[in-house]
Amino acid sequence: MAWFIRFNKPHDVLPQFTDAGYAGGPRRTLSDFIDLPGVYPAGRLDRDSEGLMLLTDDGRLQARIADPRHKMPKTYWVQVEGIPDSAALEALSRGVDLKDGRTRPARASRMEEPEGLWPRDPPIRVRKSVPDCWIALTLREGRNRQVRRMTAAVGHPTLRLIRARIGDWTLDGLAPGRWEALPPPDRPHRR
């Protein structure tokens, strides 16, 4: 049987099954939550980010989901410092210049705090003199720490980052640290 699962990765969990060579002692990994031999993440999610990860033991499916050439949309809920104006949101949507080049166009909009949002452990740092807000950001590429670098580039550093959707799969109804087996998606027909 092929495994295909969705997992709500908590903050401060490595997006891999082992933690080799960290001098500060063992850190939490996917193996603290998932005990299925042979499954691997389809893409990454930084240790300090939370939210949806898809895992499978099917190498082709893993590549199809993770490979940026397939341009599978990924939606993030991003709590940022300050209140982005329409110019900042437009810049995120058009693409911003980063050290490794200009980002592809994206979708960016302000949103209310996600309904049913769980508390983060540890909580984000809050500055009473600086407001914060949430934005939804949908990308079709996946550079290293891209969302954080994009929001910083428009003057609104990321405080909390949650991946809410990958393609058609969402976090809906999945508590942090929990996983659920899904039916594998249909394979595209070969011609």
C-alpha cells in the first residue's frame, strides 16, 4: 500500500526524520510524530515555520509535489509586523527583488487572524508599540526562506508563518502534531 499523508508540523520541529550532528542536543523531528517507515516529505518547511506538510513513500508523487517546475501553489498565512498598505501588497504580488533574483508573481492580501488558530509555543514576540496583522500569500515557487525574505523586503518582517495549503490539500481540521492518511492523488496519464 502506498502512503500519502498530510501533517500539521508544529513550530520548532525539523522537517526531517533525523537530527544528525547538532551540538545543542537532540531537537524534535518528524519521527517524534510519524512512525511510518519509508515516507518522506514532499518539500520542506523551515523549523521555525508551522503548518501543512505532505509525505509519501511514492518517489514520483513526492517529486511532482515538491518540484518547482510543476508550480504547485502553496498558500501561507503570515503574521507580519506592521500593517502592509496596498503598495506593499502589490509589490508582493508583482514579485520582489531578493539576493537570489526576483520572485515570481504571487497572490497577496490582508486577512483576519485564521479562525481556530492554535497558540504557538513559544509565543511570538509582541511589541506593544508596533501593530501586526495577517496576510495570505500564495506562491508557485519555493526558495529558501522565501516568504520571510519577501515580507522583510517590503518592510514587514514575518512574526509567524503557517503553510495552510499545498495544491488542493489544506490544513483544515488537522491539529498541530497530528497526521492523517489520504487517498493518493490520481497519477497523470502518460502519453
